[in-house]
Amino acid sequence: MSKGAVITFDLRPQTSDDYKTAYGILGKAGFVVATPNMTVFLPNTTVMGTIPEQWTAGNLRDAVMTTFRNAGLVLTSILCGVVTDWAVMGDRVDYKAIAP
């Protein structure tokens, strides 16, 4: 079973292409900034998705750091959280799980 996760990050340099690359990487793993019907938006550079049950926030952080580094992105900060309960305004979204 998967569990919810939230990632927020900053990059250097801060070009729109760098952020497009980052969102593309995270989107392929099922992490998104808005519900498909665009009724719920997360703050800038924040995405939500799911991770495997056995993963911790540290596993997620390390996976994102490695993937971003391999794509030539430079993280200046990252926060990953495992979510056990959340509430949103709008429709529920079922996310793909990030591959271990």
C-alpha cells in the first residue's frame, strides 16, 4: 500500500527551464501541483504524490536529490514529508506511486 507524500524545494540557478525540468521529473513520478480538474493548487515548488509504504521521508529526499542531480539540477533546499492525514478543498486525487 502506498502513502501520501509532499515535496517542496528550491533550485539554483532559478531559471524557468530548471523548474520546468524539475516539475517534469516529479510529474513522471506522479507528483503534481494541482488536481486534474484544477480545483486544488499547492504553493509554488510544492508537489504531492504517493510513495511505497516502506519508504520514509529520507528515502524520498534521497531519491529526488539523486534524480535532480542526474538531470543537472542544483537543489539549494528540499523538504520531504510523509503524510498520514490531510484535508483539501476540492476533489480527491489518486496519485501514481513513485518507483523505488
